[in-house]
Amino acid sequence: MIRTTFARYTDSWPEKLVRMSGHDGPVHDIKFSNDGRLVASASSGQHCVWDVMTGRCLSRYTDHLSNVSMVQWSQDGRLLASSCADGVIQLWDPSTAFCHATLRGHSREINALQFSGTGQLIVSASNDKTVRVWNASTRLRQATLVGHSSAVRAVVFSMDACAIASASDDGTVRIWDTATGICRATLIGHEDIVTSVTFSRHGKLVASTSRDLTTRVWNLEDALPYRVLQGHSALVTTAAFSPDGQILATAAQDSTIRLWDIHQGTYTLIFAECAPAPWCIKSLSFSQDGRYLETDHGLIRIPSNEAALQTAAQHTLSATSGWVVHRQEPVLGLPAGFEPLCSTTHGDTICLGHRSGSWTLLRFDDDGKLTRLWVFVGTSRGLLQP
């Protein structure tokens, strides 16, 4: 595949540059809807929703009172939740920017936000040491979960939304009953802050990651560690169970992802060079068929032959080390100032959010040819279609 640079593309089609309003501050978060038709981006005091096929801004809200730090889609794409540095959550119609509800209660910044699978409930975790459960239908707070003694970094629903797991700087994981708000168990064992938590699909196991360099897998029947997984050389950022629950993937600030046999407690594969310094993988999940890892730095193919214990990450689509990489080939060089602060992928499309307030969309066809390159820069949009 031929390597080229961003400048070469922008110089080739200057007549196709189109002026259009974009973000005026750093893009803090960017996410595809589940069907890949829409992209939501969050910036200083505003969020936007964009149509992936046309590049048109469907909705824009610019009157947030503080920086929009996070956006989150409901599973069906009918609602978009945004959270701000002041602890306020808002629920939006993504097409019209109509605000269905403003959810107030947190007194400090929100670190995690998730819809339940049905979209009926929302759970949020904050630096104010609390977890709050909201009803998306009634727009009311259903419960305030109090028990952690420090900031709550992560929170997640079980698959059936009957339980909630939260992870805190106090070094503990708590399991809550969603309906009653009662704490079912406090999982104690980590020696430093807990950075993430996730349920297995059957809901019997929970995995937590920590700055103590370990990942712990907990059996919820007795609230004891089932496995302690050690091997990363830096803070472990996130973890994900495979669809069959047999493998756990963990990512860390050492730029690696490890695949672990949960029942043996040993790693089966290490992906090296997953993210360039100073970035690291913060979001991780398996594709439904278990063949790929979906990360905030792009898709990584899991090799069918695991004879080698360590391999370079085979990105199918990512932005890394100043290049957009497609099918393991660096295809487009990114200029200074276009290093991504955040990114999101869906199939063969990737969106990058930049510190300058710009964001970029790239799409490839089945043959690996770049078919669309859109650059939204401040108050202008460069629409380039080779």
C-alpha cells in the first residue's frame, strides 16, 4: 500500500475545501453510535452530532456552562448523554439537540457514564465519591450509592442490569443491587487505586484493574479473588471478557495488551506497541465473534495461530505514531497538531479528535483504498474525497 501524507491529500483537492463551523476548543471525546451512522463529539462548552455519510452537523449545543468531558450513546441511538466538568448530566435527542433532561446531583466531575442495555437506566460515577442511578424514562434519580471513601473511577452494569460494579481510588470494588441500591459486596485486595471494572457476560465474575499493576478476577458467589493476574509493568487501565468468558484481555500504560486464560491464570498472548507514548489504551472490548479487540486506538486482529507468546499489535485501523494505520500498513501521515486526543472506529471508518478543536474522519473501502477524508478545522471543514 502506498504511503502518503496528510499534506499531499490537502494539496491535491484544494477546490473541494468547504467552509463549515466546527469546534473551537480541544475535542475531549468522540464516539460512534452503535450502528455507525452518527458521531458525537465533545469539546469546550459544546457537543455536536454529525452524519457520517454526509458530514452534516445534525445538532449542536453550545451553551454548556463548563467543558463537556464525555458523551455516551444509548444502545438504540435514540438518546445521547453528555457530562460536564461541573457534574451535570444532560440527555439529548441526537438529531435535534433538544434536551430531554438535566440530571443534577453530583457535586464534582463525572468519571464514568453508562446506559443499561435497554436504555432505561443510566449509571454515573464521580469524584464526589458517589455512584448515581438515573431513570432515563422518568428523568429522575433512582438511587444514590454511597460507600466509597474516595473518588469513583469506573462503573458498569451487569448484562441484565440487575447489578452495578464500581471501582474507586480507595482500592475497592463494590457490587450494588440496582433495584434497592444496597451494597451486596465489597471486594478488597488491590493495593492501589482501582482503574476499571467489568462483568463477565454471565454475571458470575468481575474483573478489576489497578495501579498496583495487577488485574483481579472475582467470584461473586463468595466475593473472593478467583485469579490475580500479574505481568504488566505499568498501571493497568482496562479489561474485557471474551464472549465465551474464557479469556480476559487487559491493557496497560506499558503499551501492551495481554490475553489471559482465566481458569489457568496465565497469559496466552501479548500484543506489543498497542499505543504510542504518552497515550495508552483506555477502552477495550471484544468483537461479538471474538476475532478482534475494539479499542479507543482502533481495531486489533487476534491471530488464529497463537504459537508465539508475543506479537506486535496488528491494527486493522488505528492512528498511531503519527500515522493512520490500515491493515497493518501506515497509509496516511498526520502533521504536527493533528495527533489525536481521542479516537473512535466503526468497521473501516475512523474518527480522530484533536487538541486544536479539529476532528478528522477517514473511510476505507474493502480493497483498502482511502475513499473519504474529511477534516473539520475550527470554523471550517475540508471535505476531500479522492
